[in-house]
Amino acid sequence: MPNRTPHVLYIDDDPGLARLIEKAMQRRGYLFSHAETAEAGLDLMRKGGIDVVALDHYLPTGTGLDVLNGMEGIEDRPSVVYCTGSAETAVAIAALKAGATDFVQKTLDADFMELLLAAIDHAIDRVKLNRAKAKAERDTQEARERAEMLLGEVNHRVANSLAMVAALVGLQANAVEDPEAKRALSETQARIQAIAGVHRHLYTSDDVRSVQVGDYLNGLIADIENSIQSQGHTASIRVKVEPFNLPTEKVASLGVIVTELVTNAIKYAYAERDPGEVRVHMSRASGEVHLAVEDDGIGWAGTGKPKGTGLGSRIVKAMAMSLDARVNYGEGPGTKVIVTFPA
């Protein structure tokens, strides 16, 4: 409506009064239509383009309340100024409850016309504001949907690019003969896949601000298990993760931590002994997330020189710092690493 002329519909069976109101509307530069019956008025409203309805209570068939009830479901419903008799306060209240935005007491003196015109002007201003607000909300929603679509496409491309990088690292690992270099490249590949998994979940999610960590970690650990089995490791991984959402910026760090802890457990916990299992548990309580990765292997309490190069432990500490997390080692026959951070 900001770019078009306001259109006023007057519903009343008094042609003389309708003519006076039409002249007043023309002086204001408004379009004007007149209907003598409820049915004719509703037909005009359903065709669209009506901004304000001035509605008399007494009509040839039924009342203005019937018109208000008949307006249910009309798209872009116009504002309604209801006209009642001076002693019909209850009718005015009923009209407001039925959807009228204002009412004017209908009298025989000149004040009625002035009050009615002022109410129509006010209603038009209100309609302009409401429709401008609705348009702004629609534009905002459309912009948000476009941004989410573009962000989803970005996450899709990032996931694909990271998957390609991981595949290239895997090819390089297969090409080298040195066992230490091969292992280092395989671990790098797993870290890249952990981050790529976050982006895969983001481009299939309705909300890119968060990731459902239950689905994410189950998928991540399934990838790790497939990878270690292809390398000849036979340890089994059990996962028990509560389904809840975490902010996207936290999930990549969490994925890298889980990848490091699980792969370290698989590599070192059952070295030179029968394969066992690695357990991953995660829950949320009292505003904190509790992650535990444990095994029944040779055990390490987090002190002294770690197995291997120690890079995995340094990566876990760095990722934990980004999460503002505490890393503790629990008691047990094997190793139990507990990571706690704000949800």
C-alpha cells in the first residue's frame, strides 16, 4: 500500500450518507467504494485492494457483526471502523472482539462525520504501518532463507573440498613406504575427515548454527572404525551419545578430540595383547557436556611420556583450550579420558 492510493469501502444502506463520505474521501485523495449489503461488501473485499472498511451495524440482511465473521480467511484483511448507535456500547465491544480496529458512535449531528473521517484516516495510517512491517518481515525472512541456502552451499563445497584433501592425503600415505610417515599421514587424513564431517552435517541441517552431536559422532566413529579395520586393527568401538545440539563452532574441535582419543586408544591400548573395545560416552547435564573415551588396555594416567610422538596429546590440549574444556584422567584398569566443557 505505500506505493498505491488507499481504498476505502463503506458498507451501509443509506445512499445519502454514503455520498457524503465519498466526497470526503475524494477530497483526501482516497479511492472509494460503496456496498449496501453485507454480501456485496464481502464480495468486494474478496476481490482484494480494500484497505479500510467503514461498516454500519444495521444492514438490510443481518448486521455488521455478520460481515466481521464473514471476513475470516480474507487475504490481506482490511482494517474495520465500526459504526454503532450511541447507546450500543455492548455492540461496539462485540465488534472489537470480532476484529474491528475502531468504532464510532453514529449520531445525527456533524460530529459523527468528523469522527468517522478521523477514524478512517487513523485506520489507513495503521494499515500502512502494519503492511510495511509485514513487508519488512517478509524481506527479512527471504534474506535469511537466501543466506541459509548460500551457507548450505558453502558447507557443501567445503565438505567436498576437505574430502578431496583427505583422499589425496590417503593416496600419499599409500605411496610412502616409511611406517612412521604412513601412520602420520593416516592420522592427518582422519583429522581432516573429522572436520569435513561437521560441514556434511551442516549442509543437510535446517539450522546451520548448531549440529546434532549424536548423529555427528556416530557417523564420525563409523568412519574411524572403517578406516582402522582397513589397516588391520580389530578393536571394537561402542558409542553412547545423547542426542542434543551444540553450537557449530564447538563441534569441529569436539570431532578432532574424539578422533585423537579414539585412534590413540585403538593404536596403543591393546598393543601386544588381545583386541578389546573402546567406549565413547557423551551426555549433557547442568549446562556442561561430559565426554568420556575409555578402554581396558595397558592404561595411561596422562603423566609421563605418551606413546608415539605425543602430537595427538598436544592436539587434544589445543582443541580443549578452544572449547574452554577441562581434560582429566579417570581411574581404571585401562585409560579413561574425561573432557568437560560448557554446553
